[in-house]
Amino acid sequence: MEDKQYNPHIRPADRLNYIQEYYFSVKLKEVARMNAEGKDIISLAIGSPDMPPSPQTIETLCEAARRDDVHGYQPTMGIPELRQAMADFYRRWYGVDLDPNSEIQPLIGSKEGILHVTLALANPGDRVLVPNPGYPTYTSLSKILGCRITYYDLLPENDWQPDFYALEQTDLTGVKIMWTNYPNMPTGANAKRETYEKLVDFALRHDLVVGNDNPYSFILNRERLSILQVPGAKRCCIEFNSMSKSHNMPGWRMGMLAGNAEFVKWVLKVKSNIDSGMFRPMQLAAAAAYANDEAWHEEANIRVYAERRALAEEIMTTLGCTFDPKQVGMFLWGRIPDDCAHVEELTEKVLHEARVFLTPGFIFGSNGYSYIRISLCAKKAKMAEALDRIRAAFR
């Protein structure tokens, strides 16, 4: 019989001591076991769009993939057609001019881009400013790469925007990167021109780079802003813009970063040593997707999510949670009732008694301990069924 015991003298890298397996990776195993037992869990936890990309996106992919000359390695910097489409997208929707040859870098998704930027800008021991609550990857990747984390608070009384007075009182010695994310996940707070202007001023005065993650500006939102609209932003900012949410392409792993040519050059130096470019037909299809018109975005990013959002609000109300109706994005963020001691008490009851998987806010940081997040990435009928189950369980 094969010996399946590993050599006990072989130990993992020390960096694994500072991180845990991603929450959803762990929890989805439990959900899979429950489904295998026939419990039919409805997941309203993960932000993975369940609708397809535009027809021209799929048609372009299929047509290009049938060609004989598209299956080789592609340039890490992306094909010219895609970079030009990205520049056109920024000019059309944000009024920002970008040089497609030097100020844009296509990415295999923003999550990977966070890794590339951190590798390009921060040394082990350097400090990184991370929002609390915030996307867990800002923290985990920084820890893997040996950076020190300094959290800054996002609070409801400040509309989940950075407190710049508090930031100015913070010891900023050794800070290289400040991660921001507007429209915000998980809180749904919209982007504000005033916030972007303050961020640019803050970064210029303190010689740090703001990495603004901007994947939600089209979801339930007609006020589409970019930090690069602010004069001087290119000098100190890098912006990510993923296609996962805005173009229904999460599994395609397509996104971009934009910034000044020097930043892009540094990122490309890292990225070219990590991957070998994206499949050419996918890049051509992404270029086609960037040409989606206002009507497509109105249907896919606003009308459909608005219908689902109404059901999510009913779920929140049934659970006794309160929420800000001005939220945008593909989630609904709500505060749990005061008589609930811990958010996981609520989410576990919903999971095991109503068979609905919701996200506890603590995974986004200590400022999320009293919150839950509901994803809108489920069909309307499924969300209605989830509401019925929760009403039955919480009578």
C-alpha cells in the first residue's frame, strides 16, 4: 500500500503562519456537504454574476477561437486591440484620457493585480494601509509578501469614507500603498469626488500610492466616477477596473489597471515573470465587451439587480437588520439587531434552519462584526425562495 504520510521534517513556509484559508473556500466545502445530504442550500454569499456577457462578447470569442493562428503565447502587456478598447472605455464612461501603449496594463483579474502591484511597490517590512472593513485580499496578500498592515477605519457615521483627520494623526513611516475601494465593498458606499480629491492630496503629500479598486461603478449606479478624473491622480494613483462584475465575466479573469507609465512599467516587469499573457480570443472578446452600449448596462447592471435588491431588502427586514437604501453595487450590507450577540449566530441559524448561505461581516474586518452581506448574484426566483425560507424559520 502506498505510504501517504508526508515527511514530518518538511515544513511549510513561515508566511503560511500569517494567513488562513480564504473564508469562502472553507465555508463552501461545508455548503457542498450539506447539498450532498440533499439540503439544497441557496447561496446569497458570493459576488459571482450569474448572467452571461453580452452576445457580441461570446460571438467574438467563438469566432476567434476557430482560427488557426490565435493559440500561441500572447504578449504580457496585452494585445493592442484590448489596450485600445480599455482606453476607449475610460474615455467614454469616465472622461479620462489614457495612453493605451503606456498607461494601461491588462490583468488576469484585479485580485492578481493586487499581487503584482504589491510586488512592484512594496518591500518586505514596508507598511500598507488597508480599509476596515475591506476586501480580505488586501490584507492576506500583503501578509504573504511580508508587508506590515495598518488598518484605517471606515465607519457608518462617516458614510464609510476614510477619516482623513484620523489618517493624518497616524504614523505613516514606511507606508508605500493605501488600498481603497469605491464604490465600496462590502458596505455599498458610493464613490465621491470629494473623497477622491482628498485621497490624491493625501497621497501626494505623503509620497505613497493609492490603489483604488473600482469594479462596481456600473452596478445599480449611474454616477460613474474614477479617481483618475482628479488632476494629479496619475502621479500617485493606480486604478483597477475588473470586467467580472460590470461585464458579467468573473470566470474569464479579465481586468485592467491604469496609472502613469512608470507605474505600469514596474508592474509589467513583475507580471512578465509570473504569467505568459491571456488567450488571444479572450482578449478580443473582452475588447468587444468594452463596446457594450448604455442599453446593455441598463438592463444587465441596473434593472436585473434592482429587482433582486428589492428582495434582498425584504430579507434584511425579516432578519431585523437595518440598512442604508442608498447603497450601490451587487451586495446589500445590513446591521444585525442589537439583541444578536454575534453576527455568526445569525448567519449560522439562517444557514442551518433556512438553508440560505449569507456572509457574516466579520470576514471583512472588526468593523464588520455587527453586519451581514447579501449577494444579489442569484436568480430572482431563488432569492424569492430564500425569502420564503427565512420568513418560515424566523416566525
